[in-house]
Amino acid sequence: MQTSYSNNKGFSLAELMVALVIMIVGALGLLEAVNIAYQTNSQNQMRNEALQVGDFYMNGLRVKPFANISAAYANKSVPFRQKNIAKSYTVSQSGVKFGAYSASRQLVVQVRWEARNNPQVIELRTVRSK
């Protein structure tokens, strides 16, 4: 007597290939989401660092004697503190007369940098009187 073994329990090759394609598409979508999250996090860190740099230079203008505040200063280059980034911020400062009175000056600090080939600017302003 001959016994026939029939194994219908399992996956065919076609079913396995379809399952692999679905898993690969899902994994690629997940990798793209991780990439976008990394870029967004990096841009936020650069913006926060630029704000800290601007605040540092604004505080430097605030503590100067009023008579020593000039209309414009030379641009300064400040390197990024983030890892693996070989770029720098450009800081410009000014202290122009505010309104019709010479007893007040508007202090302006601009911090410029480039993120993913897009120019970015943060500007801090305040008014200082004698």
C-alpha cells in the first residue's frame, strides 16, 4: 500500500514574496519618517543655538555705556557647536537712533545661517535709553 503525503499547510512562494514587498514598503516609510524627524530636530537645534548666540551679543550691547553704542559693527562669524557641522553663524549688530530723540537707541542683533541651502535669520531688537 502506498501512502501519499500532501502538505497544504504553509505559504507558497508567491505569498512569501507579497509579504516581503509589503514589509519592505513599510520599512522604507519608517526610515523616511526617521530621516524627517532627524532633519527637523537638527533645524530646531540650530535655531535654538542661533537664539543663544543672538542673546549673548544683545547682552553685550546692553552692558555697553550708552555713548559707546555705534550705528553699526563689523559682522562676526561664530562656528556651530553641533557635531559634524562645519558651518558658522554670521552675527550683525547695530544701535540706531530710535524716534526723534537721540536719548534712545534701538539695538538690533541679526543672526544668519544656512540650513539645507535655505537662508535663515533670527533678529533680536530692544530699545535702550540714557
